[in-house]
Amino acid sequence: MKTRTDEAELIRTLTLFEGPRPEDLPARLANPFHAAPPGPWGLRAAEALQQRLRQDPTSRDVLWRPGGGKMFGVLVVATPDGQVGFLSAFSGMLGGAWTVEGFVPPLFDPQDRDAFWPSGEAELAALEQRHAELCREAEALRAQGAAHALREVEARRAEVEHVRAERSRALWRQVTQGYVIPNARGETQTLAALFAPKPPPGGAGDCAAPKLLAYAFRQGLTPLVLAEFWWGAPPLDGRRESGAYYPACDNKCGTVLPFMLQGLAVELPAPVATVSAGPRVLHEDPWLLVVDKPVGLPTLPGRHAPTRDSLLVRLQARFPELTPASFLHELEPDASGLLVIARDAETRASLQRQFSRREAEHRHVAWLDGPVAEDAGTIDLPLRGTAHASLEDCVDARHGKRTLSAWKVLRREASRTRVEFVLTTRLPHALRIHAAHPLGLGLPILGDARLGREDARLMLHAEALAFVHPRSGERLVFTSPAPF
């Protein structure tokens, strides 16, 4: 039951439209990860918020400082009595505040956070200062050649570094437990639980979209149209333009929003057709498996759909001990080919070391849509948000994770080039981005409907796998000829 406080807050936060006809409104929410402009009602709501931001001198001063712009969002909603309006939100903080009049609140209680955050920050600052002092002391002792004293100082420095890291992780765990994430079914999860077993990335849960949806669910409102846009000065890397619309981010909202949208009518991508073939198990022993994944089959089920048809679920029928952690690599559904799967933690650690040291090899082959001038080379790109972001937004020199691939041309035909890739560092869709991005080869893989054009299938296949068996010491080599 909503209280009078809730109703008063809704009146301050919800901006009503005049006279929309039910037939003019969308029947379901558009996929928030699609890079498409919002419908007319989303544009109307966004333009109203933008006009408000233009007229607010405080927001204008903050947002138009160099690098000071930020993402804003609007959510068109229907009330239980049939009225239609929109909610507004900003990403993170606005002008140093989590709560601002006229915008929906954050997903945590700021008063609860204030009970522990300032003291935690002060403790981390003191540890940082002590660490800097010990670093300076060690540098002076190193210059003096005082080896014994240097060892003692380095030991103290390492201990402070360890305590600082542990305290930082503990403080972040405490923060993420304070985020309560609802979905359209009335279920809730903490932010920590959604990202488990890994810690959530910084800023997860603070984007405009999850704030808007959470508030709508709490107030009994039905989401109809979501739009997110950048407003203000561009970020320092220049990858955003004021007034431009952007899809939901992948690295944070890619985990949060799928849970929140459960129970809501959403235009999500069509499900992958049922795959009847495979997988073929090419090698089986007590420590590892090597399998050949068919095209169209996800490697792993979704986080919130653990029984969804996938390579893992199919293999668990024969190997019930397997978990998502058993997979060293993941092939996206539209790709096919070889994967190695560890059946115990020790085997996994050994194989991970081999791949990180480039002692093991996972080789892919692809057809690119056009001619490649050079014969071979390497591609080194910092990537983030690779699953849903636009091609230009996938490369992020400031926040991206380094990905490295070696490539060489295998064959040239009139309108396409067959290329071999060996990827060192893995992220979803990394090879597709390496192929299509202008800083890579500048040509999409054939069949890549997102970055290029559709074809019979995505022409990407993991055709060779080589590593040293962690127990026998034998070097194993597996091949699976590409089916294209």
C-alpha cells in the first residue's frame, strides 16, 4: 500500500501528458539495448526534460564545464487510472547530489550509506597516505643502498597495500548490498547478488534506466517508452554528443536490466532457433573436455535463465559437475567451433596460465566482407560494452580492457577475404569488433548483422585448439574444419 509520502513524491516526480489516446501508445517497451531513436512519446518526454535543463542555471553551470556532461533518461509510464506521463533521472550524481527535486531517487538509501561511507573513505585515505609515505621512504633507502632497512620498509608497504585492498573490497561489498533491484514481477535482488560471484563494476545500478524502472515498479506505474541521452559538455574522450540518444550500457546495465525487465512486455531480440545438432565431444578424460559447438547454440545459459538451452546445459546431462566456471572461453551463439572445458579447479588454473602466457592457442577463421590489403598483422584495441554498444563506442582508451589479436590472410576472393585470427585477450564480440572497426581491419565479418550485413550465418569459426595437458604433459592439438 502506498503511503501519503509516496503519493506526494510521485506528484513531484511524475510529469503528466495531456490527452494521449491509448492507441497512440506502444504496446510494449522497446529493447533498451537497441541503438535506435525513441518513439514520438519518448522524444516528447526527452525534449521536455532538455528544455528544463536549459532553463536551470545550476544544472547548466555544472553540465557545461569541460567533461561535465552526463547521461539523462526519461521513462514514459501509465498510471493505474490510465493517465500517461514521464519520469526523469540522471546517471550517478548531479551537482554532487544523489537526490534532486523532480528526478527519481537512487536505488539505495543515501542515509544508510552515510552511516558508513564517510568513515570508510577516511580510513582508505589514511591508508593511501601511509602507503605513499612508505613508498617515499623506500625510494630514499634504495638510493642509499640500505638493503636491510629497505626490506623492512617494503614489507610494511606491502602489508599496508594488502590492508588497503581488503578494506576497499569490503567497503564496496557493503555499498552493493545496499542496492535493492526490483523487477516487474515484484521480485528483488541486491546488486551484489546480480553480479555474483564477481563484484559489480563501479557505477552499476546508478545509470538512469535502472533508477527509472525501479521507481516505476515501486509506484505501480507501467513503463511504456525509455529514452536515454547525453546532455552537456562531451566527456574528455569526446565519445558523446549533447542531445544524442544512446542505448543502455552493456558492462553495467547488461546485467541489471535483464533481471529488472522480467515480467514486463519488452521487444527483446527473437530467441535463437532450437539447435538439434551436437555438441560433438572430441576429447574426454577425468580432467578436461574438448567439444565442437554448433552454430546457433549459446555457450552458457542466461544468468537469470539457468536451464535455457545451451552448451553447458546439454553437457550437464553427461557431466553434471560442470558449471559456468568450467569454461575457459565462451563462443557467442552465432559462432561455432572448438572449446576446452576444465573439470576441476586445478586443471582450469593450469590452462588459464597457458593461454595467458601464449603457450596455448585458440585459432579462429572468418570471411570478411571485402578486400584486405595487407597480408598479416596485429590488432590492439581497448574495448568495453562490446555486446550492445555502437561500433565507435566499443573502443574506449580510458576505460576499455586491452584486447590483442594476431591475424593473417588465408585466401582472397573477388568480394571477400578469408582471415585467420588468434585472440590473446577475450571479451564478447571482440573478434567481430577487431574485424569491423576502422582501427582494426575495417571490414565486418560476413553475416554480422549488427556490425555489417546479414548472411546465411556469422562466418566465424574456432577451427584449431592446442595446449599441453595439465596432467600428462602431452601437447594436444584439435582441429575442426570450418563449415563455410
